[in-house]
Amino acid sequence: MNLRKNVQNLTNEELKNLRLAFDKLMKISDNRGFNYIAGFHGVPQFKCWHHWRRRGEQRLLPLFLPWHRAYLYWLEQHLQDQVPEVTLPWWDWSSGISRIEGIPKAFSDKKDQSAKPNPLYKSHIFVPTATPPIDEDTFRNPGSPSELPTKNDVDAVIKNKNFSDFEDDLEEIHDNIHGWVGGSMGRVAVAAFDPIFWAHHCMIDRVWRIWQMDRADLGFPHDLLDEVLEPFPFKVRDVLEVKGLGYEYASTSNEVIVSG
Amino acid sequence: MGMKKLQSDINKKGRKSSKELQTYTTSVPINFDIKKIEKFDRADIEFHGVDHAGVSYEGRVFLNNPRANANTPKALQYGYVGSYHIFGHGGCFGDIGHCDVVKQNRRYDFRSEHPLTAGYKRLRITDQLRELCKKYSEFTVTVVPIVNTDRKMKAMDLTNILKFGKIAIVTYES
């Protein structure tokens, strides 16, 4: 069972391995590589689910959470192809330290521990089929850390009793974070090319997991369990239980706040 | 929980294609008849048919403050009742027609709707509305878009960001 951790709690060795795995994946240009997988979300494949949409004549489908859970799983598997012990960390943007330093240093430092370029700081987007073709680095334009959501905001989301309200409120915070990071993250089309996308969505997935823990049926509308999460080999029912995907979230997340 | 829908269709025809969207950069009056409501347990402002093809933005929502702008304090005394956020597509990266939202109307078309199909946002305003109802019986909704601008947005339209199909104030009672 893989254990996903708060990025602030990664050991030096774990952070080194995470960076190594991303670096290796970014150097692969075929369908095993980071550029290809990042392209599922927006350009060029546009498979992501946000808001509620229909498929055919069906009612509105809230596939935002299960689709992104499958997406995280998919990248994590490919990272583990490069460095087997690596798991995706989450960025708790509601934590005290985030509301001081903003984007975690693991992702905001331009250089890694060896003074080499930090692969978690940015990636290179190469999508020659876009109009116009995209051949550029990701970038960020973050807001003030004090504007990030608070723990109370997250707690209020988790207190929602029905899935519809929970999903709406969690997606609202999700949208807020994308806009707060800004730059590439503020554009659906290229957001997944920024490595911080994955730590952000890991936090979203973790909040969903926490909400599910109090619900024996995992809380998803029963009539939508067989919806397909294209392009992944899953239906909704396959991703509801995280342990079935081989991972779990660390139950505690101690953090060290460095006050200025 | 029963529901009272207390207004108000801005565009009763709804959204059929991106070209038919109305653009609001000013305030929208909503006739909210407070006399018909004795009590409510929850109140929301709902934004239907929200366009998300362009930039990401924070929509600051004010009631009865049509002159609100980006510098207006986010406090109830200025009519501020909360914000919603849109994760925008960021413009079109395809060929001509790529971002045109076409309604599927063939019986055996099982593809999902276009990713840019207009979205929905809801803002819970229960306590704020209760407070404002002490002073007002009619409301005007003003949305002020705040954009995290960056160097690559020069080519994008930052003046016509707000596009809705319908705005409603909805109250619930047990």
C-alpha cells in the first residue's frame, strides 16, 4: 500500500526521489512521458471533467472528483515506473505554513538540493498540434498567501451531508486555488503541465477521501457508478475506494511553521 | 426540504450556443419579494449558464451596491455577500470551431457534452440575506470580476468576462 504524504513532511530522500521521478518522466517524449500525460487534461486531448456535464441524454454528471482521482493514479503509476517508491504528495493550501509561504518550497525553489534545476518548479509544454503550437515553459503568478483558503473553509466543505453540496463546494475551492496560483495553473488548457497541479489535486482527492470515511457507501450517486472515466480503464465504481487503487493518505500531517 | 425559487430568469431561453450568451459588466436587478417569505433555513445565489471559456476569475458578489468595484471592501456593510471562482479554459487552442459549443441532438451520440458547456455556480448567502432583508425588499446583484492578470493575457478579452444564462436567488425552508 502506497502512502501519500503532506509535501511538508517528505524527508530529504523522499523529496529527492520525487524530483528524480518527475525529471525522468519529463525527459520521455512518448506516451509514457509527463508531457503526454499532462496533455490528457487540456491541450491536446481535453478529457478533463469540471462542472457538471451530460453524456448523451443522461442527467448531469458530477465526474470532477472521480476523473481526477483516476488521473492522479495514472501519473503516479508512471512516476513509479521510474522510481518505484515514489508517491504523489499533497499541498495543503489551507495550512498555516501555506498561508505564510504560499506554494511549498519543494515546488517553488528554482534549484534542487544539488543546485540543479528543480523539475517541480516548472515543465516544458510541447504541443505542436495546438493552434498556435505551444512550445514554452509553464509559469506561475501566485497571489498573496493570506488569501488562500483556511482550515475552517475546508472543514465547512467536509461538513456537507449530501454529495452534490460537497462536490460544488470542493470544486469551488479547487477553482480558487487554480486562479490563485495563476499563470499556467490558471488555464484549464495547460494547468496539468505545472507540477504543482498534481499536489493541488492530491489535496482535493484527500479531502474527498476524508469526506468518504464517514460514509459506508462512499457517498457517490449510485446510478452513476458505471460512468466511464475516459481515457482511463476505470468506471466510477473502480475509483471510489482508494485502497483498491493501492494508496492511502497519511492520517496526520504535522508541519513546521517558520514565523517571520 | 421545500424550495422557493424567488426569481429571476435573466434569459429565459437559456444558452444555446456561445454566440447567444449575454454579457453583463454591470448590475442585474432581481425582484425578490420579501413579503412572500416568512422564514428560510438556507439561501443561495445561483449562477446558471456561466461561461468559462476565457480567463480564470473571482466573481465578487454584492447586493444592492451597483457601484461596487474592485476596490470596494469585502464586507456586508458594502453589500458583499461572498465570491465564486471560475477556473477558465484560457482561450482557444484549436482550429476554427474548436471552442464552439454545439448542442448534441443525434439519438445515438453518446459522447459527453462539449467541455465548454456553460457551467453552474452557487454561493450560500443565508446569514447575509437575513441581515439584508431587515433593510431591503428588493435586490440588485452586482458581480465584480477580479482577474489574476499575467503577461500572457494581453491578447485576451478582459472586458467581457461575465457571461451568464440566468441568475437566481433561491431559499429553502424545512
